[in-house]
Amino acid sequence: MRLVSSTVIRATPEAVSLFFADMAENYLRWHPDHVLFRWEGKGGLHADARFNFEERIAGKRLKKRMRFTRILAGRLIEFAPTNPLFRLVLPSIAFEIEPEGDGVRVTQTIHIRTGPLGAWFKRDEFAAVRKHMDDEGANLKRILEEEAAGGPAQPEPG
């Protein structure tokens, strides 16, 4: 199963990459349900960089320990859980950055391994995750476009 959310942003691929490279500074303002982001060791956008984050989705506080698995400058940011057992269920999360018009299309994809029965039982949680993803896309658009125009950006309620 794939959960997908896509947003067109008047920004450069470099601006999107810089947002993710500075995630320790940007995480809390990206979404009001974001709780914590912390690099392990040297942070930044490079393969094998590790980080922890916490967020609230569907009323639950979720804690994840991740590592970047693929970085293609200005094109792709992919990460996966560090725990091999958790990776069986959640193989990867990716942000793809593609030129579109006078900006970029940023597509977030969460790959989840669940059968039809699991998808049915977790349908409300997956709907909440989709909404969270859509909110992240809208907030990323607002933040980057306001910064490009020289203004401040604050997260909108989810």
C-alpha cells in the first residue's frame, strides 16, 4: 500500500532540499502535531544520516528512529526506519521533487506493507496519516513561498 500526497510549490528544488537539511530548525513549524526532531551524530542531507522524530497522528504519539537511505540532490529524499522489524511494515518514506511550471511538485510517498485486512482495520489511522501528509504539503508550500517573498511562516492548525 502507498499513501501519497502531492503539492505544487513556487520554490526551487534547492529551497526544498535546504528545508529538509535544516529539519532540526524546521520540524516544529512544519506541522502543529510535530513534537520533536533530533539528529543522531552529524545531521544533514546525506545517506546514512540518522534522526529521531515524534509526532501526533490520530491522537497517538508516534516515535520513529530513521536514517536516510537515498539522497539525490534537489530530486529525492528517502528514509527508512533503523529497526529491521519495523522496516518490514514501513519500508520507506520519500519526498520526490520534480520541476513543474515556475516551481516544483513535491510528492510524499509512504510505503506500508499491510494486507487488505490490515488496511481495512487501520483505515481510520491511514485516513489520519493521509490528512497529516496533506497538511504537511500545504504547510511546506506556505513556508517556502512566504520565505521566498521575505515573510515569516507559522504552521496552520491540522
